[in-house]
Amino acid sequence: MKKSYINIGGIGLTLMLTVVCTHVNAQTQVISGTVTAGNKPLSGVTVSEKNSNQTTLTNSKGVFMLTLKMSDRSKNKQKPVLLFKHPQYKERAIPVILDEKARNTGSAGLEQMVIDIDLLRDEVGGDSHVKNGDSDSDSDTVANNSTDRNADDDTKTKGIEEVVINAGYYKVKDKERTGSIAKVSAKDIENQPVTNVLSAAQGRMAGVSITQNSGVPGGGFDIQIRGKNSLRKEGNEPLYIVDGVPLSAETPSLYAVTILPSASINPLNAINPNDIESFEILKDADATAIYGSRGANGVVIVTTKKGRKGRTELKLNTAYSLSRVANHMEMMNTEQYLNMRRQGYANDGVTTIPASAYDLKAWDQNQYTDWQKTLIGNTADASVLQLSLSGGAENSSYLISYGHQEQSTVFPADFKYKTNNLTGNFSFRSPDKKLEANMNNTFSFQKNNVQNDDMTKKSLQLSPNAPALYDTNGNLNWENNTFTNPVASFNSQYLNSTTFINNGTNISYRLFPFLSLKLNGGVTYQDFEERSLKPHTMYNPASGLTSANSISSLNRQTVFSYLLEPQINADFKWKDHHFDVLVGTTLQQTETKQGSIQGVGFESNALIQNLGAAKTKTVSDQLVNQYYYTAAFARFNYQFKGRYILNLTGRRDGSSRFSPENRFGNFGALGAAWIFSDESWMKKLSWLSFGKLRGSIGTTGNDKIGDYQYLNTYSVTTNIYNGITGLSPSRLYNRDFSWEKTTKKEIALELGFLKNRVNLSTAYYSNTSSNQLVGIPLPATTGFPTIQSNLPAKVRNTGWEFDLSAQILRAGELRLESSFNLSIPRNTLLEFPNLEGSTYANQYVIGYPMTLVKVYQFEGVNPQTGLYSFTDFNGDGKISSPDDNKVVEKIGVEFFGGWTATMKYKRWSASFLFQFVKQRNWNYNKSMLIPGMMSNQPVEVLNAWSPSNTGGTYMQYSAGTDAQKNALHSYFQNSTAAISDASFIRLKNIQINYSIPVQKMGIKEAMIYVQGQNLLTLTNYFGIDPEFTVLGYLPPLKTYSLGFQLTF
């Protein structure tokens, strides 16, 4: 048996070829081996014999087996050449030199040998019998000779050399990149019980903060890449690129009535996570400047899986999940609640409790319902079916994938979120390898009928002795007109459906060995439709409503976008110099159409779906927006001796969102790197295997302000004059505003130790945004709320980022690896001329983060009066705004990160991910009603002031009838008492896999896996969940999943 360990980098890609040359007969020879990336098995590698149709693929363990025909080798003494191909790594050609016995008989010797090969230096270690092959200058030779040395003995640089990073317009080896790019691979994403890749990426990347803002199926995400640069919320969205085509990150519809916060549906909901090959985020100026104005807030690049050369492969993956709300707040029981209510009236001086206090006067005083269990306590289930077919020949490949997912909710109704995804990716290369074409197609169909009525807030505030939801006949219970039934909205119907089509086409032609022509094109189409039906039956019959009051509405938005990017790329070497030049242009047009129609009054609810049957119809403005974007860009990359690297990027953008005088902006960046570990004087340090110092500086822009902001625009008025429908102005004219700009700086150090078994990356960044684009508030007398303009304010984001990874243990078949990332961001408002005289005076403070809030200083409860006490800063004897809410509280993240570990043993593997966040945020005190009103409270409120408890932390109970107490509670909600620590450590994901031995059954691979999501959260936060603290939205759910995967 022969063993060859061939280092080709890739967080270092290392090919460990265990070459077993077995004498099958005089005509064939079997070669088997293992391909790994950074000591991790690499699946999907195409292994073939050059100039032959013999080919195979590595399995999930990186193992392959290839049978070579030996019939002619004894005649021409031709040595076989093995080709190893993977889309993320450089192709490798490895000749295998047979000994004389193998050449003469067609068999190979069985002796074992281990050789050293460093493909970066074209060096081959081992004894004198091993030599370089002469077939290709960049190939390595596996000889059929013995040696007792290990490849790790002489290879110092085996960590990150061959990992290829997708930087959008170009690809770069991780070792040679000058910019800051974070990457999550397919193995970190696939099989997780999520519908959006952002959920799987949480906690895995430094500098990238991802917050899930709802646990409802199809929920949105807030992603911040190195902080908030703009004063506008929409101005902080990153650019999303899927297979080379940009996607819109904007709200789907002006008329959206979805249940989700801010009506936001993330564009990546349309991409099946199991179809994703890699997920990269560009962060610094060097990486983002080539995207110009669109890259100011970072770039999210999603690359879907491609087919590979080899035999046809059919893969089936199915999973079933169960989810529940992870944490329930402990609320008052009926006895505690009713005592609070009675005491509230007594404290307010009310001696006769009014009849409208139904919880005290009409409802069963012994009834108790745990409304959290009833309204958000169900178990949601989810099912996943994934089927893919892939394969390819010498010059073509394909992958067709279909995915279906269904999710229910924890609400007490049959709500479903359904997605169907179809992916078809095709690649072609001409026999002379000059022409290459790739077509990537994604089709997504989503349907969501979850009502726009989140039960979370009601489950916390509903009286514990409130009546049952349904009467004995199964009808909605209105309890003699004393009960507003929380599930009455379930009698309405809601459905949003999204059709998403994305096509990305890449064509390249190599004119000369050093010069290529490229064309990147794409088309995106999205059709978002919402239908809402509100029959009169969702209201109390006592109201007297009939079908004449029923309402039906239809909202629709379509977005069509096309992209063309012709490019020229020159890549050539001269002695120790390597030049890579890219020049191109961008042409993009996006057309958005949106409109709404509402019908009121139907003869019968049976006609409610037919808007034409409505007695009254209201048609909103039918809006058509067109956005034109054009750019010219260039990239110049220079390397000297492979260790001194310079990267220059420039781009000139044109956007239709600015007036002709300000339409164009110039952006660019400079990046540089020094791989000092390749210096001769550094090679003496045996413990240091890799070292790189890199830095960048540059400018990007921002035009995310919506369309036509610089024009006078008009809307159709509902008023009619002399029978004529007129127009009314809807926006104040301003042609002078221009690009918002961000200057980014970064310096970073990357180190590899112990032959890259330990890798550390440290980066410091500083981003300064200026020329802020905001809507400046106007006096009401102007007739307009705001005017779009540039604000001379500056915002700076700085921070430290740390990434640490280690291969902790390699003992036989046992592997243990771990990684850790930490981000320490800081946000500061540097400048804001005339801030104190502006409408932002109570919102921002120079020298503080943009996320600050000004609140009242809570001093506690006055032990004599039992009322809240606050600091009277101006000494006028009363509490008022803005004179007394002067305490600056920093809301937001102080640091965040994640810790992962993976263990493998034989057929078993297990991994986990812990996410941690250190932050301050609003707590439950911000949203609670006055303790004593008709609303349940957390048990913490039992510690309220009373004559027998003068040290209580809450004011004496009040039924809401005392004006002074109402005002004090309002101050309390906006005081230091409502802000506290919201830090948490969360077991974000845990997974256990078992590979079933099924080869004898004609099945290539079989795997069973179990996963958990959000299983454990450690926190002292006062509220239902610390991740998204806004009351009224369902928190992320705890999920258990069981799956099975088959490969044929």
C-alpha cells in the first residue's frame, strides 16, 4: 500500500492520498485515497484520470476510489495523471509514477510510502526516488516508492493558501486577499432547521451582527456589518448579491400588513439554505469599494451549489422539526392579579368599582388561564424535503434541486408558511477551455397565511381570569359583551404570496492565455401579493355589524430588474511579478410597480373574495418607480514574489436618485498585504507557519433614499372640484442633495501557528460617514413633514475583531476542532452642527452612539408617598421634557461573538455553536401598563409599595384613574428603570450525525442527524427574550429536528 500526503493549502487544502495499488488483473489498477481541506474531509471533489473517461467523486468523508486501465502502459510507459477539481480550490494534476513491476505487468507494488509535496513551491519531499513529473509545470508527482517521512515535517504553510474567497467580481486565495471577507461554508449551513441562511450564520462571523426580529415563520432579520453608518434605518442595509445578481433589501410594499416588524421580509427568504455553497460578507473598503455606492454597509454574497464532473448523483434529504417558545415569563395568578386590581382602585380613592371592570364584576373570580400556554404555547412543526440531481461530463455539468418546506406556528390556529424552491445550475466549457458559460437559476414560491395579529403581547397582558375563548358550541365567546376575544381576528383571512425568479449568467472567453472577456448578466423578478379578508364575523355580534361592513383588500408589488456587466480581465506573470487587471461597466435598471384596492360592503360574506362585488371600492395610487444605475470600475492587483501584494480599486457610479448635477460619484480603495512568513529570515521560526499584515483605506457611498426624492411629485387627491379630480403636491423640491459617503480604514494581522493547526486573525477598523442623507423635519405650515437633504453630520464606527481557530486533537480516527470569534464595536456621533437648535436635539448627543436614548433619572419609590421619584434637573419642582429627561443611556451592543466546536470519530460527528452578546436594552418596564389596571403583570410587580411594604420597587398600584400616577408611570416607562442589561449566551445550534454503512446496499451514502436550535439561553434579562426586545413580537423558537440523508 502507498500513502501520499500532498499539501495544496486551503485553510490549507491538503490532499492526503492513500494510494492503494491492488493487482486486480493485468489490465486494471485501483487507486483510493482521501481528500481533505485543512485536515477536514472534503466532499464533492472530482477525481479523474487525465485524457481518460475514468472519473469519480469524493464522498462525505473525502474518500474516493478510482480504477485505471493499464492495458497500454507496459508499451508506452505512460504514467497516469490524477486530476482533482473542486469549485473552491485550484485544480491539481498529480502524476503517479509506477515502479518497473507495475509498468511491465499492469499492476502496482503494495509497499507503503509517504511523500512530502508543497504545490505552492513546486517542491516534492521524500527520498531520492521521488521526483517532479514532467507533464505539467504545476503538477505534483506521487511515486510508487517508499519513504518514512510525513508531509507535515517539511510543510510550513499548510493553513490558508488554497481556500478561495468569492469577492464578487473576482475570486482570490485567502492567503493573498488584502480585504476583510468573512465566509460561512455549506457544511455550516446545510441541514439546519432554518428557512433563512442568516439564522444559520448568527454568531459565526466577526463584525457581523445578525438579529432575528420575530419567531413567526418567514420572520425578518436585522443585519449590521460593522455598525450603523447612516442616520436613516434603511440607509444601513447591506447589498445582497445572489449568483452575481443584486437583490433589493427594501420593504416589499408600501401597503404591507404583514405580521412582521416594520413589514420587513428579508430577500434571502427566497433562497433555500440547503442550495447554498458559500456565504461571504465583504466588510472593509478594499473588499467593498468595487461595488461603489452600494457597498457602504457591506456586501452579502450568496453562491448557490453547482454541478460537478462525474457520475450522476441523486441526493435526498428530509427532516422534521418541532418548535416551542423557549421562555415564558412568570405572570401573576388569579388571586394575585385580583388583589392588585382591588388595591389599585382603593389607592386611587375609588370606593365603588365600576361595572366596566369586568374582571372584578362579571368574570369568574376563581377562573385561571395561563394565556402564554394558550396563545403562544402550541408546538409548531416543520417538514423539509430536498431532492437534487447532479452530474457532468468532461466539459459540462449540471445541478437541479427542488426543496419544499412547511412551517406551522405556536398560535392556536392552522397557520402555515410554505416555500417551494427550484434551482437549476448549468456549466459549459469548450474543449479548448477558452469559452466558459455558467447559468444559475433560482425559482421560489412562498405562501404565508399567518395573521397580522401576533398573540405574544396579548398572552402577557390578558387577565388570568378572562373567559374561555370558545363557548360550549365551539363559537367565539364574547361573555355577554364583556370580553374582547383575542382570537376573533382568526375569523379573518390573510395570505401573502411571493414569486421570486433570479437568473445569473456568466460567460467568459479567453482571447489569449493572459486576456479574457467576460459578461455577467442577470434578471430578477419578484411578485409580492397580499390579500386580507375581514368579515363582520370577526367582531362582536352585539355591534350590529353585517356583511355590509365586511372589508376585502388586495395589495400587490412587482419588481423587475436586469443587469449587464461586460468586463475585461488580464492576468499575467513576468519573473517575480504578477499582474491581475479587471475593467468593467455596470448597467442596471429596476422597475417597481405597486398598488392597492379595497372593497367595503358585500351582500354576503360568500362574495368577499370578489372585490368587484363590493359596494364601495377605493383604489390607491398605482405607483411605478424606475431606478437606473450605471458604473465603470477597475481593479489593479500586483504581487511581487507572492508576498508583497497591492490592490487598487476605483469606481464611478451614476444613480437616478440624484439630480443631474449630482448624479455621479467617485469611489475607490487601496489595499496592501505583506506575507512576512515567506521571508527567508522568518522561516527559522518553526512555530510560525503563516504571517500576514494587511491594511486598507477607501471610500464608498450610499444612495438608499428611494426614488424621485429630488423632484416635485404629486398624488391624486380624493377631493373633486367641479367634477374634476385634481393633484396635490406630495414632496418638497430639492435638487441639491448628493451622495452620502463613508471612508473606511482597516489594519489587520493574520497568524498561523504549529503548521497552521492554530490560526489567529486580529483586525481594527474605523469607518467615518459624512454628508448624511436624511429627511429634515419641516414646520407644519409648509404642508410637508420633511425635505430630503444632506446633513453635515459625521458618524464613526470603530472596533476590534478577533478570529481564532484550532485543530485541537488528531488521534487515530478522532478529530477535535474549535473556533472562536469576538467583535468589540463602537459607534460615535462625531459632528452635528447646530444640533441643539435642530429637531434632533433630543435624539442625539455628540460623542455618544446613535443608539442612545435620553431618559429620566429614576430615583426609586418614595417610601412616604409610594409614588415614583425622578431627578428634577432644572429645579422647577416638576418633571417635564426636555428639561428633565437628560440622562443619556447607551442602548446597543458592547461586544458579541460565537464559539464553535466539532468532534469526529469514525462514523460519528458532533458540533455545537454558542452565540454570546453583551448589551443593554429596553426591558419589560418599557411596555407594561400601570400595575393595577386591567392587564396582568409579571410576579416581580408583587413587590410594589404598600403601607406594609414601604421598600417596594414599584409604585403603589393604580387602576389608571389617577392622572398624577398615570403621568408618573409614563415617566417610569422612559426612565433608567426601563433600561437594563440584556446580555445573553445562547446555545444556538447543536448537531449530531451518524453515517450509516450502506455501500453493500447499492447506496453511496446514508446519514441520520439530529439538531437543536436555540436550546438554551443564559440571561438576567427582564423580558421574554433578550435578542429582540420589542414587546408584541414572538421571540425566536426552540427547535428540535430529526433528519435523514441518502445519496445514490
